[in-house]
Amino acid sequence: MKTKKLVIFFLLTGFISGLLVGPALAGPDPQRQKKQPEKKEAVYIPKEIKDIFTAGLKTKQPRMDIPFTVFKNTYLPAQTALYMVFFMKIKNGDLGYAPAPITPGAEAAAAQPKLKANFHVFLEFHALENGAAGKIVKEVYIPAAMEIDGANYDPEKEDWYTFGYPLPAGGYLVAMAVASQDLKKIGTQYYEFTLPDPASFTTALDTTPVFFVRDLKNLPAPEQRVALHRESFTYSVLEITPNIDNTFTAGDALDVFFFVFGTKQNAEGKFSVECDYEVKKGEEVAIRYQPASYDAPLVSHPLPMKQTVVIKQVDEKTKETKESQEQRDLAPGPYTLAIKITDKVSGLTGTKSVDFTVK
């Protein structure tokens, strides 16, 4: 917990902000090109990909040479932008996995054979103008290289992947392409999304999308370039594995992760945020937690799924009813985590809820 608090502190000081929006992640810089006209403009997306994007842009008709779907997104703050994370699913058999080269030697021979897939991901971000794709604001190329144990390879399995990119507030349509190395197989999708303006939350609190964390690891340094990740995503110096389907088993914790918009700092420059958490089954409260206080608007908090149950027993001799309390795991079924957030500095409040299932 101490390490997590230190990481969150660095995130909030803006340490990562410049790195996320720096030149390594940015698209073409018009000012730079004016100063150095002798240099050719960098090519982020090949012409054949751009032509396919343009052909399908108006109708948002995907190309299915390599089928993939974008099934959710989340975003987190990055000072001058919001770090948008996209989640997509691709079937293993469509990525061209092939045996990776084996280094000669006894250790290599004894190891499980590896399969490797190399492919391209191209992104073309358009500003939404009157509900339609307008000017191109960013072009991004992501070289992708994935490796998997041959013994675990299932061509019909859909793995999920993520990539993140910092963008200012606003509405966007992103054209995406997943392509084979020779560009002979190309799949496309078109995805609309809106990022809120953090400065707009002046009368009530709101949050980034609340999600549950399965695992969280520290990285030695933030990523300098956009990368494709399998079953995790990076944010600053964190590698986060989210619970993408909000499904839990007995003994798990509801490790919530979100950022609160609209909070204020006191005269000493400090935040004071309080969250009340309840687990509900329908309208009935199954777990009510003690209020939690935070000195930062970035929240990462594990909530044990332990329910206090009152046990009543009748003494056969005296006929007296005795009560005792017992901690039990939540029974299987659907639940809702309800969150009430209060900024102790400004008095502003907000609410959030997220459904989950115990199996």
C-alpha cells in the first residue's frame, strides 16, 4: 500500500504529464516542419491504409480481412490532456502466429516452443464536427510483436489488447487498422468517443470510468512510445491489469481505480476527498464500508468482499435469543458498488455506481 501511495503521488505531481504528451507520442509538428523544410514529412500511415480509411470513413464500414472489435475504453488524467485507453479483441488465428526462431542449446531445446506474431496497427484520429469526422488531428503507428507459448496456442481464442494515447478534451472518431506485415491483409474499425473537459466540473464532482484492478505493478520508467499490450495497459509508471468483465470469486477484493474531477485544494495546497462505499444487491445494502479519506483525487482502494451477517440462536432451555456476528464472503450473484464522493474543501459531491458479479 505504501508503494502504491508513492506512485500515485508522482502521478499527481505531473511527473508523467510531459512524457505522455511529448514528442515521442505526438504526431507531426507543423512548427518544426516549417523550421526544417529540407526534411521530408514523417510517414505515419501508408497511402494504401489511408485510402481504405477514407473509403469507409463516412459509413464507418469496417474491413474484415483481420476481424477485430473495440469493446470498451477508459481514460485517466495527464495534466494537459486525458490519457485514452482502448480495449480491443482479436482472434489468435488472424494474427499470423508462427514458430519463433530457436537459439541452439540445451536450454532452448528443453523449453516450450514459442509462437510469434508481427503486425502493424495504424490510428487516424479525426475531430468530430457536427457529428461527422472532420480534420485529422493525430496519426499514430504502432509496431506490434506478440509472443505466446506454443502449448497454450488456440487459434480460435480471442485475446484482448490495449493501447493508450493522450488527447485534449473533445469529440473524436478514430479510424483503426490492424494489418499483416506485408499489408496484404488489412482489417479496419471506426470508433467514436468523447473526452470531457476537466475544467467543466464546477458544480458537482464526477470521475473517470470506475474500473476494478486485478493486478498492479510498478514500471522502471514510463513508456516513451505508444505500444500494444496484451491483457494489461500502462499508465505512467504503472502496469495495470483490469478486471474487464467485473466478475469475481470468493476471497477477491473490489480494488477500485478512478480519478475525481472537480476537487479543490485548500489554502495549504492540499486535497481532501472522502468516499462512502456500499455494496448493494438490488435495493438491499449487503456491505457498508467505513468512509475512506484521501489526500489526492486519484483513488486506488481495495475493498474486501466480506459481509457481516447477524446470527440468531434460541437457547432451548431458557428460550432466550442470542445474537452474534460472523464475517462471510458475498454469496454468488449480481451486485452494485455505489460510491458517494465528497470534496471536503469545496463541499461538492458526486455519485458513481458500477455493477459486478460474484461467481
